[in-house]
Amino acid sequence: MMKIRYILLLVLVSVGFAGCDKINNESLKGFSVHIDLGEYGKWNTYGVHALGDYRYFNRMKGIPSNFPYNVNTYTGFGGVLLFMGQDMTSGGPVPLAFDMACPVEHKAEVTITIDESNLEAVCPKCQSRYNVLLGSGGPISGMAMDRKVGLNMYRVHPTVNGGYVISNY
């Protein structure tokens, strides 16, 4: 009987420690995202095409300046980073989208940018770095790694018209 209790205790402790390594990629939930790049022409103009290409979308700041924002366009909390990353299953390129607000700072005006030397997303304030190339948005270093928080990820849906729609649903 004592041996069974000991084994159960070890299992519970192991499960508890395993849960501590989980990265929270949903710390900025509840903000609407909908960017329609569903037509080939819009995707060709505003999309990303080669591995490492990226584009920022922020309706409040009017970024990109010539994007046709409308009443149905929403860009999350701090804006949206559209990034051509790598699909871990196929190894091919895949468009990925993340909220640009740093999950450590939790402020809409503190947004990540891409470090072009290594294609990592970096927060200019806390210096946390995030993996956007391989699609996780997970922390690489800094306070984000200590706190186990990653970038909020959004869905990028292909359309029949040759483009994509970015959304949180």
C-alpha cells in the first residue's frame, strides 16, 4: 500500500513539472482579427511570398499606408505580423500570423519587430526574442523565456481566389 502511494506521488509530481514547461501563447486573447487578403491581387500586393518575408498590419496606425482598411478589418491588440515561415511537417514555406504586442509588456504600443540578421521577432523594450520562422511564436530568450509566454498566433486560411484571410477564428 505504501509503495502504491509513493508511485502515485511520483506520477503527480512528474505531471506537475511537465506542465511547468508549457508556453502560454494566448496571453492577449479577446481581440478581433480579420484581414482579408483573399483575392490574388491583394495577396500579391500585401502578402508574403518567400521564406523570411514579413509585413506589419496595424489599422490604428494605418500600416501599411496604402492598405484598403474597411469596417470589417481588425488587427488585434498591437497589430498583426504576417510572416512567411517554415512548415515543420512539410518543410515548405507557409504564411503565419502573430499579434505584434509583446506578451511580456502587455501594451498595444510596445510591439515586436523582425531582426533581419536571424529572422527572430524582438521586443524593443524588454529585449525578449521569439521564434517566428518555425511557426511557434515561442520565446527564445529574455523575460518572455523566464515567464514562458509566446506571441499570440492567428489563423491564416487559404481561399479559392488565390490568397489568404488572417483571423482569430
